[in-house]
Amino acid sequence: MSTAHGAIRPETPALRSFALPRFMTRSMLIYAALVFWAFVSLFPIYWTVTTSFKTAVNVTQGHLIPFVDFTPDWKGWRSLGLSPDTIFAQSTVRDEFIRRFFNSIVASAGASLLAVVIGALAAYGLSRFSYKFLWMRNKDISFFFLSQLILPPVVLAMPFLVLYKQLMLLDSLVGLILVYTLMVLPIVIWIMRDQFDTIPLELEQAALVDGCSIWGAFLRIVLPIALPGMVAAFILSVILCWNEYFFAALLTSTDAKTLPVMVASQTGSQGINWWSMAAIASAAILPLVLIGIFLERYIVKGLTAGAVK
């Protein structure tokens, strides 16, 4: 504030004391909202893990807090042969769980790797060359790839079922890898195109002047710079493929079933075995939690690399 002589009046302690509570109140509201959102986001995981240690009575009565509402029990993990008293014993259910876990790893990692290889090549072409197909240009083609995610998977159920039957790909990991690749390929192309757009074209031109071919410039110059984006695309693809249920249930029967199908099949003569379903779901969530914890910086770095040019 200024006086009549034009001098600036120093801020009074009363004004400072008034502004401080407003700042603290705003910060407290922000932190309260973040805590509430974290609770909403993490509660399903908490409920799943705790349910794996419940008995039928505790599940039906809705007990939530271990050692307060109920006493934890290994019933869910014992039904999978993964409890401390059954882990070293022979268990057909545990063998089946390991097979489904292995199928999920192979299908998710294989499809993600194939999608990153194909998507990187397609994204590089869309970033560095000009295409024209009918009325579509590069941006239209890129959006066409992304628009495939809008299509409901159930629309493709009958065509894929008939096609896979003719190609003898039903109940095979190869068939799952191919359909998962098609499922995540649009996302990989979109992420990698943004990565390549941020790389200066002059670097490749300098490599061409030094005697590199187009493939040499791509492999030696462009790919190392775009590696964070490729890692992020790979991780996101693995997560999407790992959680996929529809095609895994439709195109598999015995040999190539994955964990999501096994989770959904936990029903018995008395109804749904919630404790077994929660135990399998907890085991299926664990790899994704570890990926999020240890590879978070790669995901963030890859997804934000194209934000600043």
C-alpha cells in the first residue's frame, strides 16, 4: 500500500497473520483431498488383500480391520497351496496357478515386446515421412490407429473366434500374443510418435552425412534417444495385457488360460469362494505393484519426454 507521498507502506504483522491462515487452510484442503483420493484408490487393494485372510463368516459380515474385526486366517492361500503349512506339500491347485501365472507373463511380455517393435517402426515412419491415403494424412492416420481403442472388444469376438479356429490358434499362447499385440499397438504408436517428434531431425541428417544409412541412423541415433519412451510404452502394454480378461476367456480353454480367467473361475457349489478369488487376485496384483514402485521413474520420464520441445 502507498502513502500520500508515494512511499510504499511495509506490510503490517496483522496482514501477514491474516494471509498465513488462508495459505495454511488452502494447503490443508489440498492435502485432505489428496489423502481422500489415495484412500479411494488404495481401498480396493486393501479389501482384496484382507479378504484373502478371511473366512466365509468374516466375508459375509463385512469385517474390514484385521485383529480388530476378525482374526486373519490362511484359508484363501491354503486353497491355492500357498499357505505356510502347504507351500512345501504337493498341490495340484498351486501347479495350476503357476501355469496360469507363467501364461500371463509370456502373453503379456511377448505381446508388449512385439507391439513395441512394430509400433516403433510405424511411429518413426509417421514422424519422419509424409503419407497420403485417400483423404488422410499423417495426423489422420495416427488418429485412425488411436480410434481403434474406441471399438468394443465384443464386436471382434465372432470374427476372431472363426479366424482362430481356421488358423488352429485357439487355446494357444501364440494366439493370445497376436491379439494382445493388436490391442496395445495403437497406444504404443501414439507414445512413440510423440517421442520421435521431439528428436531433432538434424541429428539424423548429420548421421546420413557421415555415411550412415536410414536404418543406421534409426538404430544408432534415434532409438537410444527414444529408449525412455519405449520402456514406458512396454510397461504400459504389459499392464494392459496382464489385466485383459475378455479375449483370454474367449480364445482359451485349458492350456493357455491366464490369471484373470483363473480369478473369475473361483466358484463352487456353495457360491463364490471370495477368499480364494482374493488370494489369486492379490498374487496377480503383486507384479504390477512392483513394476509401479521400481519402474515409476521410467514410466514418468517416458510419458513426459514429449511434453517439452
